[in-house]
Amino acid sequence: MKRSRWLSLILAIMMMASVCSFASAEAAAPTADPALPADWSAFAERVTITVPVYDRSKEGYPAVDDNYWTKWIQSEFGDKWNIDVKFVAIPRGDVMTKYSLLIASEDTPTIMMEYDYPKVAQWANDGAMQPLDLEAFKAVAPTYYQKMVDNNQLGYTAINGTDYFVLSERPYYNTPYSYYTFVRMDWLEQVGYDHVPQSYAEQTEAINKIIEAGITENPMPRGLPASAYIANFGYRDFPADETEWVKESSLGTPAFTMEATKRMLKRFNAEYHQGWYSSEFDLAVTMDGAASQEQTDFINGKTYSYGGYMSANVDWLNAFYEKNPDAKLAIQDPDCVLEEGVATPATRADNPFGMIVGFSSYATADQLKAAWMYMEWMVQPEVLFVMENGIEGVTYTLGEDGLPVVNGDYRGDEMLNHNMNIDMTCVAHASKVNGTVEQSIAAITPKGIPQDFNAEMTATFAKSKAYALEGYAYSDPVFAVAIESESEYSATLLSLYQGYFSQLIKCEPAEFDALYDQLCQEYLDAGYQEILDERLAAYEAGNTTKLPDISKK
């Protein structure tokens, strides 16, 4: 009897402990109490909205469309307003294919969004998006709308005179502070350098010494471009010619015929023939936001440099130090490409907006309103704080300055997804802001690795910012009309450019000029000339943005 009573007591205690533990876990769940419009009310009948979220296929991370934070959004936002919020995974390396399939099956997400204007312009032009009543949007999402006003974004909402888009914020767009390239400082030291190269002449000498010393065979990363963007800003004449800029500067179609592209590819050709790249570089594709052969080679200690977006936890940096525990890295200096008469410090500034957001042509009036409510809720500071930091004592702690310090190593259920949940908060802004820009850089400085890069990242940002203030940072033109030929030919031209890229880098240097001229004519004949003509006509009709006036800098 006594034993029975003891067993009953123990079971009772265990049950109470279990209940208490569950209650503690429930109590630990974060809440947000944003100041939302007073006239909001829950829908009388359940409304379902679908929201895209990038799938970057990162090992060790939860499913992007079903995790702690998608459930938190449902409980904190959806359940309160009688809305089901469902997420649609979009492969980061193949955005257009996924959207094309969704459009063809008439199953587009309620919210459709992308960072690149030509993509959303194509969706609007193809009828996949419905026109937008900005006044109606403003009534439901006044905070979101006012941020667009404050950021001078209202000039980007229309295509062919009809409003289709609203736009998220892009902090510090002239000088992005979250992307950095790392180099093997230990290799530089082995060949006599006590600093990272400050010019192209220094970099050329250093890389050739690394090859001569037998440290690695092909030290520089290179792969076929996966996207249409050609990073040739530093090879353009400065100041830029506005007519050339409006015709060729684009994220939507490779600017192959620009003189700047020829200069860039000619440099790559010379580097290839010095042994900088593997002879099989064209078997790999450079992927944005996904693991690539270039990333794998850097992790395995085969290449000199690799770059990416920073956060408190950078998986490829963690993997690099695990494979190379004695290695020493440094941040690449932006001046390492400078060569008199060939390259300048000019760079592509980001657009003065983050996501360009439109709405499915199949969305009902209730779904539209629910989507706008979701965006207004997400843009609130209280919501963004929880979404991008998580739970105090679990995913973050407060630093001495009172700002959150995210634990990038945390792998429990409540872990934050890629780059502190940015692929869900991107509907509000393109990057997390943590106090001043210096404090924001400190927040995204990788943690839990052998080296602290905060000072180098801050100094690199400061140098790039100084160049931006001199007018060296500018973006691509934005068109207020659809460029029909771009929608028609861009995929074909990207495929051609990938083939040309390989041919021109591998050809004999003496053959480069003639081959480039021949390929340029083929490229123009394949549809690029039509794109150039249509862009120029839009510019002459006053339907594009203009280059910034650097005389006022």
C-alpha cells in the first residue's frame, strides 16, 4: 500500500512538472503588440492568403514554409483576424521558373514579390498581377504607405500609367553593408604580404606568387553567371553616359555589348591564361544565395576568396573554419580591382527599394485586404523585432548597448531561418536595422568563429560609403512602361551570354577582339537590338528614371 501511494505521488509530481514545463514553454513564446489601425476588424469568414518565401536549401535549417516562425505569424496575426497565412517556397536559384509554373497553373501567391524590377514588370505586363488602388491600400496599411512616401518610392508604383506595386524599404541602399568578400590572409602572409591588396597591380602580383609558391593550383573562384546581371560598373567610363546607361544597364538582360563588359571579360581572359581559374570553371554555375562549386572550393581550402551576405551565423564560414582550423581570413579591400585607365571604384547601388510587391490577378477583395493587413502588421517595429531576433534568452541576449545579440548557433525549434528570418521580413524591408549602421554591422558580424571581423567590415563600409558620396554608386534605370522585347528575348540572351562568357575567357588573347565583335553582332541579331531600341524610345518619351547629378555631390 505504501509503495502504491509513493508511486501515485511520484506520478502526480511528474504530471505537475510536465504541466508546469509546458506552461513555461508557452509563456516563453514571444508576443508583439503593435499599434494597428483602430478600424481593423476580424473577417466574418475565414480568408486564406499565400505568401512567397525563398527556399535556399540550407542544410540544418527548417522548412521555409512550415516552421516555428510561420506558426508564430499564424497565431499572432492570422488567428486574431480570422486569416490563414500559408507560405509558398520559391527556390532562390530558380525564381522565374517557379513563378512561371505558378502563373501557368493559375495558382499565383496572393502576394507576388521580387527584388528585380524587370521580373515584376513582366508579371504585371503578362496579366499575372492586378492593378492596385493605392488609396485603398493606404486606408488599410497607413504605416506601410507612409514609409513609401518617406523613402520617395511613389514614383516606382506604376507600369504604363497604371499602379501595380508597393515597395519595401532598403536601408542604406547607396552602400549596402551586409555583403563582404573574404580572402586567405594566411596565404598572403606566406608570399610576403602583411596587408590585403590595395590595387589590381598588387592583387595580380599576390595571386601569381600564390600560384608560384604551389599553395594552390587555381586560386581564384569563377563559374558561369547564373543571372543576367553583369558586374561591370567598375569598368564603365565615369561619369556614366546617360544614353548608354538607359539602354544597357539592367538586371533583366545581360549588357553584353557594353564596352565595360568587353574590358571586364578581357581582364578575365588574361587572368585565365595566368592560371587563376580552373580550365573547368565553365562546368559550374555561380548561384545567388545557394551553395555552389565556388563556395565548396573555398570551404575545402582550394581558392583564395569567396563572398556572401553576413549575419550572426554564416554557415559557409562555419564550415570553412571547421575544415581549415588554422586558417586566417581578411576582408577584401574594394580597391583591389582598381587599375589606371581600366577600372574605377564605381559600383552598383541597390535600388532605393527592397521588394517590389504586387498582388495576384486571382486574389479576391477579401484576400487583397488580408494581404495588406499582413504587410501593415509586418512593418510594425514590435513585430520586426521579434521576427528578426526571436526569444530573449533563447535565440538572443541583450548587449551592453541594449541591442539584441542573436545566437547564430542556436538550433532548437525556435531557431531563426536564413539571415535572421529576412526572407519573411523582406516584405517590410530588405535588411535588418539594429540602431546605427555601425551597430547594424556589429549585429551581422559573424559570431562563434575564430576571428572577429567587425572592425574590418566597418572600415570597408566606410570606404565604400565615401566613394558613394562622390557619385561612384548608382543603380540601373527603372522604366514606367513595359519593355516588351525584354520579356520576349531575355531568357534566350542569358543563355547566349553564358556561352559567350566561356568562349571569351578561354580563347587565345590575340583572338579576343575579333571574337568579341563577332559575338556582339550575333547577340544584337538575337533580339538585343530590339531591346536597346525600345529602352531608348522609353527614355526619349520621359518614361525612365535619370542618372543622379554628380555635380551636386
